[in-house]
Amino acid sequence: MLASCEYIPQELTECYSETCEIYPIDEEDIPQDIRRVDALEHDFEIDGWARWDMPTDDYYDIFQFPEEYTGYDGNEVWRFVHDRICFEGYQYDDDHWKADYNKAVSGLHSMISAQIVRGIQKRVESGEGFTEEEKWTDPEIEFRRRLSPNGETTLAIENLYFCYMLCLTAASKARDRLLEDCNSGKINSEAAKELRPILDSPLLLDQGVEAASCKLHDHAVKDSDSKGALWEARMRTRELLRIMNCVQCNKCRFHGKIGSMGFSTALQILVGRSGEGGDAKRIHRVELAALMTTLYKFSRAVETCQEYLK
């Protein structure tokens, strides 16, 4: 959480609002032995799909600091993502895995946009109101601007579903590993109780949902040039996680990192190094946790879009 921005010239500023600040949980609330386990299991992989933060003494609770509207404008960061990290010269529906990658990143952006719309709606319904600095105050207007077919990104919702489908299929492929961890006690009983119904969801076995991953796979192994360039996906996905250090709202940075790691985990499972996918049993538990948390974020984003499209 304390890493500095390496990509965009910025003034070092504090979060301008209490709504975008987060704080570590108290010492006594840190789960037993988690520090020891994290220190033992942390491994630095120079060419892996993600390079997350080294273990520290600070732990943060996503339930204590849920994703919500803070008023932060992340346009500069997202412009860098789309212009510099995504592949130049590919339209979302081009016949290439690089186009699929761009489409999925756009879907990740759409997911966050939907959470912002939901947060604005929640603020309106609660009567909490907005500060003078918060320029987005109408959820209907923001939905139309950010997510509707007539908005700034005409395929925003289609791309949202595309990335959601990739995460669902990745979770399906990791299902046996996750159930094994539930049964062995690696996932505590309370979390396992919440996780099992998700892993039994018909969506994880729906062949229609697999269409997105099948498209990505077919493009990735289409020819030797496609397979030979897959290392570029790993490199760019690592940078996607690191660009989140340029987000100057700590709550937004926190959730942005979770979403980026969840996305990278999905690609690691579905594509791997050869295009045929990676072994879910070798995925780090932190990455799997990020994948399942990101899947939840996508499901909420889809619900929000469905509500506004009625």
C-alpha cells in the first residue's frame, strides 16, 4: 500500500477525503500465525503473472473498508492503462489474443465504473449528500456516461461480461483446488462455509460462460507467432498491478490491486505460459483469494448494470 508511483509524474498528496483512506487492522485482530505463513510462503518470481507486495506488519480488512464511491478521479491512471499497457492497434473484436486482452482490461475498468455508480446511488439513497469537490453526484448520468452503449465506451457492458466470464471459468478450473483447501483446513471453516455454495454455482459449469475463455485460448494457440508472444501478456499484467501504485486514493488503490491480481490469476489459469493454461494447484493462495474476491466484484457490477438497464 505504501509503494510509490513509477509511471506518472505526480505530486505526493494525502487522500483529500476521509472516504478514501484506509487503516491497518489492530494487532489483536490479525488471524493467528498469518504473518509466519505469509513470510514462509512468499516467493519472488521474476517472470510471473503478478508481483505483489512483500509481507509487512500491516493487514487490511476488505469488509472494514469496502469498495464505495470516494469522489476520486482515476482518469489519468486508466488513460495510461489503455494507452500504454494495453496492446496498441487492436480493436476489441479483432481475431487475436491481444484484442481479447484489451477487451478483458476494458471489462475490468467497466467493473470499477459500475462500483462507482453503485456507490453514488448508495450515497443518494442514504441522504448523506456530496461535498463540493465531488463532481459525480447523479448515478443515472454516470451510468450512461461510463457504461451505456451510447456512452464513452460503447462496448463497456459487453467487455464487462467478457472479463466476468473469464473469471468464472478460471474459478471453475480452480474449483477442485479450492475444495481441497476447504476440506484440509487451509481455508478456515467460516470462509469455507461461504465459499462452497459459490463453487457449486451452475454458472461455473455453464458451457455458454466458457465461450470467452475458448475464444481466448483459440487465439492464443492459433499459430507459432501467437504462442511465442504470450510472454507479453505476463509482462503487461504485472505492469497493470504496479500502475495501481499511482492511484492516490488509498481505498481505490487497495481494491484496484485486488482486482488487478484477480484478473492476472484468471489469465494465469486460463492461458499460462503456453496458451494451454496453468495448473491451479500451483497457484498461490493469495492469488486465488484475489480471484474469488474479484469474481464477487464482477457479480455486483453485473447486478448494478442489470438494474440500470431495466
